[in-house]
Amino acid sequence: MYNKIENDLKNALKNKDSFRLSVLRMLKSALQLEKINLKKDLSDEEVLTVIRKQVKIRNASKEDYIKYNRLDLANNLEKEIEILKTYLPAEMTDEDLIKEIDNILNNMDNPTFGLAMKEISKKLAGRADMGKVNKILKEKISG
């Protein structure tokens, strides 16, 4: 995964795609920082975790820009998010997510929110937006 990002960075440099180049440089910087923090080379799963964090940060910033009517900056962040998402596996659809949550809840005895969230997090890590999972699970348990 890290090598793919390196190659894409080189290609962006060769193709003079300055926007993509800047996004990939920011990503590479975040990956280097994580590598230093962990004091080892990053596995593919760790690389994906860093990319997800970067997408999450950009989504939060995008919402703030929209709130303050800075649509130009929000659009730039949206483009950055799209570039970063090309490195992430496809997320589950809402329909599949609900089926999976129902399946996990049915296999639990008297599920509480905390226990169910822990189990779901283990099974769906990296394949689903945990914000959506949280919302759906609250509806299922309280309703």
C-alpha cells in the first residue's frame, strides 16, 4: 500500500498534477509521522488507519467550512477526500450494514449498547463508517 502511494506520488510529479501531488505529499507526511511514532514500518492495515484518519479530519474541516460559508475551501477538501478514498476499500452499503448489525445482535444474549458496539467494531473494522454504525445501533437498541 505504501509503495502504491509512493508510485502515485511520483506519477503526479511527472504529470505535473499539483493538486494530487500536494494531497499525496500530505498523506506521505502523515504516514512518516505514524512510522516514527510506532518506530517500525507500517503494515497495510496501519496505512489504511492513517488514511481513514486523514479523511475524517478533512470531513470535519469541510463541515466547518460549509458552516462558515467557505464553499471554495469545502470543495477543495471534498476533492482531497476523493483522492484519499481511492486508497480505501469500499465501505459497506447501508443495507448490508443493517443486515450485519442485525446478525450480530441476534447472536448476542441481551445485548447492551457497549457490548454490541465492541463486537460490531471487531467484525466491521475498516469496512464501515463507525458513525453510521453508532447511529443504527442506537436506533436498534433503543427502539
